[in-house]
Amino acid sequence: MKSFWKHAAAALSIIALCFAAGCGDSADKKSGGRAAYRFKDKEITLAATPQRVIPLSDSLLSMYYAAGGKAVARPTSKNELPAEAKDLPEIGHVSTINSETLVGLNPDLVIGLQSQNQKLESILQANKIPYILLNYEGIEDNVPLLEFFGKIAGTEVEASKVITDYEQRIQAEKELGKKQTPLRVAVLRATGKDVTAETPRAVTASMVEEIGMKNVILDHVRNISAKTVPYSLEVLAADNPDIIFIVTMGKMDQITKKLEQEMTGNPAWNQLQAVENGRVYFLPSDLYLLNPGIRTPEAMHHLLELAYPDLQQK
């Protein structure tokens, strides 16, 4: 009997210590324990909920705020930003971050993009600043990123509500698309160097597919691994899509010149039904060049409105 009470007392002591120290991921995070957080192929271990977070891109900043987080600085950007973040100190454009300013702000977590911010790794390591560089690309990454940010910021409940609303709005746009007559669409990516066609691995073309339009490039390409593929005016003329969406990247005068060289300067361009019917649309870069994140339902709806002018009457 004495042995029983001895073991029971020991068990109760362990439980009491567990509550005092904090058990489980969220409790460990709040009490100074260490917890690991993973997004796709990247993982970071933090000793506590970070209080001085700096996202290095406007897309990451917007998603971090959407998940309930707060930052102490922001990248320089002309794109739409969370209202609460507009007056924060600026650290430079995503591809030209001012490392001295960044370090001087004494962040306890820096969140960047693997594709844009890798050159900052050595500086962050030398200054012992916790960081994670993410591979954040297509719209399929949006919900996992909101979940990841909610865990890091300790705002899982708020992030969960945002995710539910986001998913409902995405589904509403898909359902709206199903009610329309499917249209054949070409999604061109125009830069100062070339004009290519987007595959469903690219942002705009993936949204086109989600809302029920047909991307004509799929008549030619199988086993897609690239976001864009070469696309000539001759092939475009043969496809003769109902609509042409153009996503631009770079300086508009250079883009216009390249488009003229490869597409619009050829008489065959004016014979396309999309051109004849005034159904060629240049899309705003902030919604269609890169992942629009929390604004994805808005971007989808805009595509539907362009494609179906009487959408509101249906």
C-alpha cells in the first residue's frame, strides 16, 4: 500500500511540473521551450513566440497579417499592403533589402523568400538572427502558409477563421465559374525579353483552370513541368482563343516593343477573334504576376468579370 501511494505521489509531482513548465507545442512556445514549425521543405525551431518579426516581401507581409501576426518593419512596395503595416519602417525592395537597416531593427525572426533573399543568409547567420526562407509560389500554398504563420504568431484560432473564409470564397468563385459557358483562353506572359504562354503551374493560368476556363496551351503541352512555355503567333492563330489574358513583367515600353515584335506587329494578330472582339486584357501585376495570396478570390472574380461581362446578371 505504501508503495502505491509512493508511486502516485511521484506521478502527481511529474504532472505538476509539466503544468508549471508547459507541455505540448503551444505551451512550450509560450513558456520558453523550443518548438519546431514546418512549411513545405523548410523548418525553423523557435524558443518563444517571436515579437519582432520582419517579412522581406509584400506577399509574405500580407499573409502574416492575414493570419493575425504583426511586424516591426516592411519591404518597400507599391502594391496594396495591410493598413496596419503602411507606416512601418521600410527595409528596401524584396530583391534589394538593406541589410544594415534590417540588422539594426534587431528582429527575432526574419521571413523571406528562397528565390529572392538567399544572399542575406550569411548576414543573418553572422548576426545570430533566426530566419526562414520559404518556397512560396502557387495559390495551393496559401492555406498551408496561413496555417504556418498562425502557429508561429500564436494566432491559430484567428488564422483558422481566416482560412475558413478564404476557402469559402474560393469555392464560391469556382461555383460561379461552373455556371458559365466554358471559354477557350490563352494566358500570355510578356516581358522585355520574350512572350511565352503560361501553363497551369503559373499563377494566372492556375486560376483560369480553377474557375472552369480552358487554357489552349494544354492542347499542345503534356506532362507540364515549367510555368511558361514558348508560344508563337502562328500557334496562337491556330488556337484562335476566345480571350487573351496578358500578364506583364518589367518596363512597359520594353514589353510593348517585344509584344509588337512577336505578336501585335503582325497582321495575323488582328485576325484573331479575341482581337476582333476586343477581348484582349492586360492584367494588373499585383494580382497576377505573383501569387495574390489572401486576395486570390478577388483575382479569380476579376477574371470571371472580364470573361463574362453579364456575370452580375446571372
